[in-house]
Amino acid sequence: MTAGKNKIKIKSYKNDIILGTIEKKDIELLRKWKNDNRKYFFHKKIINAEQQIKWYDNYLKNTKDYIFLVEYKGINVGCIGFRLIDDNIDIYNVILGNKEFGGRGIMSRALKLMCSYIMDNYNKEITLKVLSKNKARSWYLKNGFEEIGEEDSYVFMKLSINKFEYLKYNL
């Protein structure tokens, strides 16, 4: 990590899920997951290795942007991120990369852990944009978000404190 970029590790209360800020060694795995799932994201073009390195270098310089590798019982299963944009925290790059771990609630717990951490450390509204036809739209609703607007091909959502299940975590 470079100066200014904090390294964060968020552990579930049971210690079975760990969210750790990404490192250079993770970027090829992230690139594979992003390319494999590009139909669900705004950027639909294949990302090459050179573009990924450039992206990572810019990521390291941005102290308001965090992407975590989601580890379940020692296995990397996905990634999830947040960034400070204006007066909001924007959730992005939520990817279940290892499909054999789908349907187990791991990514839901990872999202709740990260949002719980954000609530404890930032006094900001937690929002996101998701493509209207992305199957994650209903997943976000199930995990405490509500739709607040729609524009062209995407939906704006924000975390509803009344619907959200806060999870205890350790750092």
C-alpha cells in the first residue's frame, strides 16, 4: 500500500468471513471476476492486464475508495467495495467471483459487514446504482436497500436503516 491508503480488515463475529482491502497480488483475480461478470456492470468491455494495473495504481492514490476481497473460511469468494462520492458512500464492485459459494448468504453477510463498518465510521448515506435488469437488484432489496429513483438503464438505491440488519464485526 502507498502512503495515505489505509489497510482495513473487517472480520465477522464468527471469524468465518473476512473483508480485507485488496493488494497488488489480488488484481489478476479481480480482473478475471470483473470480466466474467461484465454483463452485470456499467463497464462492459474486457479489461486487459495493462488496464488493470493502471486502475490499481489510481485506486491506491484514492484515499476515499476501498475494495475488499471477501474471504470465507480461507477461500476467496468475491469482492465488494465502497467509495466516498460527495456526501454519500457509494457501494460498488460487488461480485461473487467463486460461483460454487453462491446461495449460501456469504455475500449478503459481507455486504452487511461492510455497511455496518461504514455506519460506524462515516456519517453518510449509503447508496448504490445497479443496472435495472441486473439480478442483484432484488438481492439489494432483500439486504436492506430501497429504490429511490430510476434513470435510463439503472436504479438508484439507498440503505434503509429500518430494513437493515447490523452485524457485529472485529477489526
